[in-house]
Amino acid sequence: MQQYDIISLIQGELWDRLTKMILVKRFAEIHPVKGKATTLVGMRRVGKTYTLLNKIKNLEKQFPRESILYLNLEDDRLGLTKYEDLTKIIDLFYRNTPANYKRPSYIFLDEVQVIAGWEKVARRLVETDRCELWLTGSSAKMLSKDVATQFRGRSMVYEVWPYDYFEYLEASHIAWTDPSVSFANRDLAREQLEHYLMSGGFPETVNASSETRMRILQDYRNAVVLRDVVERYQIKNLVAMEQLVSSLVINSGRLFSVNKFTNDLKSRGVPVGKDTIIEYLSYFEDAFFAFSVPIYQVSQRVQSTSPKKVFCVDSGMSSAYSLRPKADLGRLFENLVFVDLKRQGYRTFYYITKDGAEVDFVVVGHSGQPFIVQVCFDDSAPQTSQREQTALDKAMQELQCGGILVTPRIYTQSREWIPKL
């Protein structure tokens, strides 16, 4: 089959797919800027492609299909191995529809990180006045480095995350319930939140059965480990890598000590160094799979030597590997709040008060002013709520800043609890 025929086949599949898809409008708005590429980054299967398809569906209402090109660079039918191959396909797109030279054209390149040298092609397209370029990738570090060195201010980068609670409700065709109206509404909203915590917000898993969802999430985990970490960074110590990813998923929301983890592996006959584990952790963060949160301390030494809290990209991923997900709802809720804070681009820390009480999050925005977010899932128990509120009050006093106690009722009422920093 000729390359032109392959592209025609792929484009035909795209239009057929769009007619069947029900797309959920994402809360985070993305506004293309003339003369810049719009770059979406995030973990695999998190909804980057859905965002592209949503944009394409809207464009189709205003512009001819022939002015739109969508390529998933992981599609083996394209036979792409280097950036020159990509250049040929894009040149073919223009040659076969010469009108695109004079009218606006729209090019969408999905998973660009798989093609070495992709930034050369992207830079040339951005410099074409009438081309609007959209890119997606599953590597924060690779894309941010290439954007900084090759694009020279020619790209706007947006992070894409799993569905938040309200997007999840829309995708599940569930009407939002205002928990402030009545006790019945409060209990129903809490039940919906619990289901969301255990199922997570990956678009493909939202309406799947429990068994199917488990398999999908396991596949996602394996894809990140194998393709985004092991293959990309040529990892040799596969035993240590597997032990680490299992620990990160199971212990999401808990303190993680690199020294303790390394010593534990050594005691079981797995030779690995502390620096290697630190490096592996950075790979998972680069792939948007797991994140480490340091302690909020002025002293860099204390910050670097203290254990970090670890969180997963999605509460459903953690729930899928938990032996007792119902008993872990408090940790899953904390994980959910962490991801919501990451959506805002805030720097995130945890804090220990002078009397030893743990505060879940200290967040810092562009202003540099800290703000405290304390999470309490079991707000029906007065003793628990009081303990969390006391720790929050103490931390606000010590850090001389504002804060909020986030409970299921506050969380499910609106997104307004998220601080604007």
C-alpha cells in the first residue's frame, strides 16, 4: 500500500471515530496562540488524544476535512523511524491538497516523543504562518527540554491529567448533587466520591466494569514501566525497578524513605544504590506516573535528607493494587487532592509542626506565599475533624499564612476550594 493510501485510510478512521465518540469537555481551557505550537503533556491514556479529537471535532464544523491532518506517531502503519519520514508525510499532506498552502491548516502530532528529531519538523511548521500545530507527548522532561532548546519560546505547554471529580460525573452521565442542600444529598455525593476514588479518572475506565477496569489500569502501569522507563532509559536492574513501582503505587499518600527502601532491597539480595533509586523516581515523575513531595523546610539539607511523601497520578491506580481499597479511602482522597493541586501547577510540600503534627500540603504559587491544605475524609467523626483542624491552625500560626480543611462535603460542592495563588 502506498503511503498516500495509508494516510487516507488513517484519516478515514479518524472521521469515523469522531462520529461515534462522545467527548467530555475538559475543565482546563486551552487557547492556541498564533505563532506557537500547542503542546499537551501527561501520562499515557490520560486524555491527551481526547483533547486533540475534541479540537478536531470543533474545527470540522468550520473548515474542510482536507485542511486537517492527525497522526499518531506510534501507529506502526506509518513506518516512521526518524524525523525525515515525518517530514515526507507532512509534505505529502500539502502536495496532495495544494489549497492548504494558502488557507489555514491544522496538524496534530500525537506522541511525538517516539520520533527522534521531532522538534526540527515542529519548528518548521510553527514558522509556517498558516499552520496551527498541536503536539502531545508522554514525557515531561524530554518535551520541556526540547521546547526550551529548539522552539525558543515557540510553544505553549499544557499538562493533561485524569478526569477530575466533576468531569468524571459528566463522563459517567451522573447528575451533580449539591451536598449542602440536605443530608440525603450529602450522603449521595459522598457515595459518588467514594466510587470515583476507587475507579479513578482515566477516560477509558470510567464506565468499565470492575474487572475490566483492573485489567486496563494494570496495562497502563505496565506500559509506563516498560515503554516510558525501562526501554527509554535502558534500565538493567529490572527487579529493583519492579519493586519500586509496586511500592509507589501501594504506598501512595505515605512517607517514602529512599534509604530504608534501598536497605530493604539489599537485605533481600537485590543489589542497588541509593542514587539509582533516586534516578528511577525521577523517571516515573517524568512519565507523570508517580510524584514525590518534600517536606516544607527552609533548610535545604533537612529537606533533602527527610523522607518524601509519594503520590500516584490517579487514585484508581492506587486502588487497583490495594488489598483493602475501602479502608484506604482516606489516603485515596489525599491523593486526589494532591493531583488537583498539581493541575494548578503549584509547588507542593508537606509540613510537620513544632509539636510533631503532620500537615498534608503546603502549596506555593507564583506569588511565593504559602497556603496550607489539610485533608480530612472522615469528617463524620468529630474527634478526627478536630485533630485535623488543630494541626491546620497550628501550621497556619507557625507559617503565618492561610489554609483550608478539605472534607468530602467541601470537595464535592465545587472546585472553589482550590486556592488561587
